[in-house]
Amino acid sequence: MKTTQNHVTRLPAFHKTWWKAPLVASVLGLPLLAMEYSVIRAHDGMGQYGFVIYGALSLLALAWALPHRRSVRTYRTVAASLALGCVFLPLLFALLLWAALA
């Protein structure tokens, strides 16, 4: 909270479009995350990609859970971007493996 010259306490300004970065990451990432989770679980456990999938889900939850203030906008965008990057990481490895074996 901020105090002005008149000793009036103001609440921090809320960011009106706080939901855009987590929404884009959710719309693009959650279907892929669910698909990767089901494919990896079908092949006897999470193994080496478990941390990536759970980390992406945690970062996505963090992007939604951060306070809705303008001062946290950068952290929310970074968390959503990292979550999206972690979602695309196993898919990138699969594409690289496919290209190497072709």
C-alpha cells in the first residue's frame, strides 16, 4: 500500500489484463501436457520426463496464482513462458529423435 502526501492510503493498481499470459499458455500447453502425460504414463512411468511435466504444471499454476498487480506482470509472463517451453521440450526431443533416425 502506498501513502500519499495527504496520508491517504491507496491500494496497489490491479492489472486489467493479468489473465492474458496464463490463458495463452494454458490454451496452447494444457492439451499437449495432457497428451504427453498420458503417453509417458502408458510406457511404465514418468522416468526422466517426469520433472519436466510436473515442473511445467507447477509453473502454469504459479502463473495463475500470482497477485493481479501490474508490478508482477513480468513474473507472470516469465512463468507462463517457461511453462510453455517445458511443455514443448519433450515434443522437441521426439522431433529431434525422429529426424536423427530418418
